[in-house]
Amino acid sequence: MALYILRRLLAVIPVMLVVAVFVFLLIRLGPGDPAAQLAGDAATAEDIQRIRERLGLHLPIHVQFITWFGNILQGDLGMSIANNRPVSSLILARLEPTLMLTLTTIIFVVLVAVPLGAIAAWNHGRWIDRAVMAFSVLGFSIPVFVLAYILIYVFAMWLGVAPVQGFVSPTDSLYRFFAHIALPVLSLSTIYIALVARITRATVVETLGEDYIRTAYSKGVRDRDILLKHALRNSWVPVVTVIGISIAALIGGVVVTESVYNIPGLGRLTVDAVLASDYPVIQGLILVFSFTYVLINLVVDITYAALDPRIRY
Amino acid sequence: MSITTRNWTAGLLAAVVAIPAANAAFVSSADAEEVVLRAVKHSALRVLDPIMTTAYMSRNHGYMIFDTLFALDENFEPQPQMVDTWEVSDDQLTWTFTLRDGLLFHDGELVTSDDVIASLRRWGERDAMGQELMRYTEEMNAVDDNTFEIVVSEPYGLMLESLGKPSSNVPFIMPQRLAETDSTEPIPEQIGSGPFVFVDEEFEPGAVAVYRKFEDYVPRDEEPSWMSGGKNVHVDRVEWVNIPDHGTALNSVISGEIDWMENPPWDLIAVAENAPNVVGRQLQPLGSQGMMRMNFLHPPLDDPKVRQAIMYAVEQESYMQALVGPPEYYEVCGAMFMCGTPLETDIGSAPLLEQDLDRARELLEESSYDGEPIVIMYPTDVITLSGYPPVTAQALEEAGFNVDLQATDWQTVVSRRASMDPPEEGGWHLFHTNWVGFDVANPIVSQGLVAGGREAAWFGWPDFPEFEELRRSFAAADGAEEQFAVAEQIQEQAYENVMYLPLGQYIEIAIFGDHLEGVLEGPAPIFWNIRKND
């Protein structure tokens, strides 16, 4: 296993290399000029050219790439063009809100969706199963921003039991953290609860039809033990896959939630950087996202082995 | 019901009852120890150098932490701000200024004449009005720590107006070591002598900017009027929170989490004004002007008849209806220097105020136009601009033009408009933008009227040396009457040449909680003089 993990970690290097080259080229092939953005509306073409030269954007693209890549190898993601601050510090400052939102959401999703899916499967074909499936369809159908506005209206504006927007670090105040994160988590988690509950239900229904479950019944094993120890445990692999994909999708896909609830996370930083053509920040963010995806895939693969003794690397 | 279940139910009920009471705590707990004013601005603060960029957020940041030598009052008169006394020699060539005593930078150092001279030099490299002043300036000398003089080559009628220029770029005074930074590079520190201190360690670009009251600031005794007069600060801390979603920002003002929202979209203003405890008011007195700019370098718009045909084909009212909607928020105004300013005149503007397609077709017939498509850049992502291009496209088609309306995003427009290439090779024929009224309020600050060609003019690059001479004679004009006469000539010629087309004048409404007292009007948002009541 240790060798496998080492091999997978080494494989990260060529993946990141390819990502770095593509990101650098694609961003520069797209429209936009950070110097023009920086200079402001009243700047003349000459002003913009002077700023372009200061930023080194007038240099041939391969020279720019060599400089940037050399810095990356030394762990330096460069300086933000728009904000004149180190890219690494900008990303670090925005990491916590996104991480907290993602982790809280995924914990909430697992705590709600897995039992929901298992209960639906256990009651396969009955009203409770249909109710869970109906919720699942609704959860898939409702856009995050619509749900977010409804939740804000009901809980923040009408009932007054939650703030409209903002983020508070749990290290500042745990109570205020949960108060601020509750509505964003509810908005964001609905679609993933629907997804994970559906997968859990389908997998558990399939597992409940296996021969060893019938054997367990005939041996007189209690219903609860059949569901929890036999059916659910053997259904974890596909569920974990979906959870892994969900975490990856969440990290890169929280833009809407962060915008509606004004959470200063990585999603908003990405949008701002794209709008400002802030090349170093976009490049840094994509590298971080790519690395995170690779890491999540690795963790999911390792989890397979832990959950299913038949899987060995 | 089991005891356990009963306990759970009771606990849940208690929690539901307790949450609203606790909610007040999390909403306002940060304000318990100090008075915090939270504002949502029109955009996020990014560039912390109001000289390097003309971005309005950087200008607004400048007004928080820097001070100015002069400042404009509500009568459009420059009033002394950092300056105590000043005099001009009999030959009108030497201006001598004395600073107020006790002016301090945020690092505790005294403001000196050297700081002022270095700041004016840097501003003079970037700003159109600053460049004009520097063209006249022979030398700037520090007489002593508190007194400096500006020697000009010939009498310059806009000296005080230049030093009190209210909008981008504003001649802010900064320490000499910062002012010596190359004007294309951002200054490395945020040290000014203004009424607020920038809290660098709490600054999150794109998210929040924080300012504290500068305890050692010495306000003037006069009543505040626009950017002039006493800058008395009555809050401990100001936070500029960037909330990208307008609906969320508005809800935050209504719920009391945010005190002030700078300019909500027009369709949300009615919602805000119907909400309890929320006030809507126009704070920027002149509003803004829409602008259509043509490219003078390439056919067919290098032909004045084609440009005039476009002027006859369009009308302001259609643009304002498309962009703004409710008529109470806009006005049809032919004055290039804005309605409501001392230079307001409608001379030459008649063709723009009423569509005349017959005349447009006639002009087109007489012109060199041979049916090539007119490339219009259409930024679909900026709500305050996306209304203009379709109106232009429709009017031009009705007049007989072929139109190539190219949907794109604003950042592409910003970079593409700097291209002097022909439209078929990545250039352009026509784009639209908006200007804050103070940035077009006279012929020197108005970028659309600079006619210095490829070298000196703004995008579109008109090249009319006689017009440039006329524009410069405004700077040399003696007194308001003479300035107005020159401005009239400039506007008349500008319309003849179709230097640009003003598309109407619209206002923006700021909304804020009615617990705020003393909110001032001005060319830029003002955070002094405000009291936050319970």
C-alpha cells in the first residue's frame, strides 16, 4: 500500500506539469488585457503600454513561461497583477471559507443522505421510498441560487433567525460560524443530498438482493444488523466514489453560493481573477484545484481498500 | 412520549425561541465595542494607488486616507483644504501656497512642501489636467517646510481648479518617499494625511477593506461642502464590504447588517425605498454621462459626414430608456460638460436630441460610405453598458448602415479598444462607455475631447490640432465668463466633428439605513461627518 501511495504521489508531478503548461497557454490565448484593466477607463493606449512593459507582458510568451515556471519550481506562485500581493497569500486568505463551507456541507450531506438512502432502500417500493425519491428529484431540479434566495427570505428576512450574508471563522466564534454557515450549507447540500441518497438507495437495494443477505435472514440475523452490518457496509464503495466526486465538484463549484451569501472564498477569488485577467492568480488557483482533485482521487482509492478487503493495490 | 423524546422536543422549542434573540447578538456583536460603519461599494477595491489608475474605487480609497490641497465645494468653487493661505504674483506667474500648521501623515511625520511637490509631479504624469498644468509649469520650489511655489510660463486660469480636481485622478498628497514611485507602479505603502487610516492587515482584496479614524487628523473649521470643509469623523471604523450579489446587498441593508449601499440597480431602488428604516438619496450631484465613441483612424468613420450621419440617426431618449428605465432617474441633456454645471450649454446638440433618419440617410449618401459593416463592440456583462449597443445598431440599420454587432465581455472591450488596427484585423469602429459627470465637466478633464491623435488622444484617436489649441485656450481663459465662451466654442466644434456623442445623463441612488445622520453629497462617496445612531 505504501508503495502504491508513493507511486500515485509521484504521478502527480507529470499531471501538474501538463496542467501548468495548458493553463499558462490557454489563459493567454483568451481575450483580456490585465494592463488595460489596471490602468482604468481614462487611461490612454500609451499608459497601458507602459504598464504592460512594467509587468513584463510585452515579452515573448515563452520567456514569460520560463520565468513563471522557474518561480513555480521554487514554490513562488508570483504576484497578483490586480492586487499587487503574493498569489499564495491571496489563496491562503480565501482557503478557509471555502474549506469550511465544503467540509461542513459534505459532512451534512453524508449524515443526511446515507441514512435517507438506506431507509428508502429498506422500504423499497413503499411510500417512504417514494417520498425520498421525490425529494431527490426536487433536490436535483432546484437551482442553488433560487433555493438560496428562498432560504434568505424565509430565515433571514422573515423569521430573522439567520444573517443574510458573511462568513465568520470558527476560531473567532463557533456560534457565529454556525449561524453564518447554516443557510449556505443548506443551499449547497440539497443537490448533493439528492445525489448521494439516490446512489445509496440504488446500491443498498441491489445489495439487499444478494445471496448472503438471504442467508443472513435465514440464520435469524436482526433486521438492523442486516441493514447496517451487511447491506450498507457492502454498498460503501460506489457511495464513497460519489462523495469523492462531490467534494471535488464542491471545491470548484461553490461560486454561486459564495456570491449569494457573500462568502469570501476561492470561488469568488477565481471569478474576480478571471474578470480582471489576473493571470498569476488564475494560474495559481487552477494549480491548487488540480492538485486537490488529484489528492481527493488518491484518498478515495485508498478508502476503497479500507472498506473492501478484496481491493488490494 | 418517552422522557427522552420530550426532552428533545423541549430543547428544540427552546432553541427556536432563543435563536431570534441570539440572532441580534451575532449580527451586531462586532459593533458593541466601537462604532462601525459598513458600506457596500459599487465594486471591490483592488488597486491601492489612486494615481496609477483612474478606477473610481481607487479614487474613493484615496479620499479616505489622503488629503488634497484644495477641494471643490457645492458651488463648483475650489476651497482651500490642506492649504492655509495662498497668493499669486501681479504678473500671474508665481503662485505661493502655505500649508496649514500641524498636518500629519499617519506615520506621525509632518506634511512638508517636499511631499506636496513630489505628489504633484507624480499626479502630473498621469492625469490629463495634471499634464496640462505641468505643461505650463516651469518650476515648483519649496520655500520652506510649510510653503511652496509654482512658477508658470504664462498665466494659467485653472490653477486652483487643477489642485482641487474632484475626480480621477485626484491630486492627493502623499509622503515624498511614496510619491517618488514610478507612476506606472503602485505605491508600496498606504500612508496619507487624510481622516482615515488604512488597516492593511485586515485588507482582503475583492472582499473587504477596513479603515480606522485618524485620531491626529486636524479638520478645518468650515462646514463641510462636497469634498471641502471640515472632515470630522464620528465613527471608529469603516468597512467596505464587497457583496457581488445586489439582492443580497439590498437584503443586508434592510436587515441592518450593512449601513450603506452605494448604487443599487435602478429596478431595486423601489424595493429599497418601500422597506422600513431605509432611505434612498442621490449623493453624487451630477450623475453620469453615457458616451458613444467612434474610431477616427479607419474608414468609414474617418469621414466626418459618416460620423454626422450616425449623430442624426440616434437620439438620447432611446438610450436612456434602454439603460435606465424610469424617467425620474435620467435626463436628456445635450451639454457635453453636463447639465447643472457652470459650463452647461446645449449649443450644437440639436441633432442628437431628436432622431432624423432622413437627414442621416442624406449625409450617408453624400459620404464615402460604401456599405462596409460597422463593427460595434457590445459588452453583454456590464448592466450599465449593455443597453447602449443594441440601440445604436438598430438606429444605424434604419439609417442604411450595415452593422456588425459583436457581443463580447467588458474586459475584451477594454483591451480591444486600445488596438489601432483596422476593424477587420481585430480593431473596432464604435464602442460605448459611461463617465462620472465630474470627469467630463470641463474641456481639460474630458478625455473624449482630447484631439491629439495617436500620441495623446483617448481611444478613437481624433486628430485636430486647431481643436487642441482651442481646448488649451480654455486653460488660459481669464475668469468664468471667458471660460464659458470658450467652452461654447469647444462644444460646438466637438459636435461638428462628432468627437463623441453624449447619450444622456443619469443619476444613481444610494440607499442607507435611516439611523445614519449627516450623509453628505459629493463627487465621490464621503464617509466623514456621518453619525451612526442606535
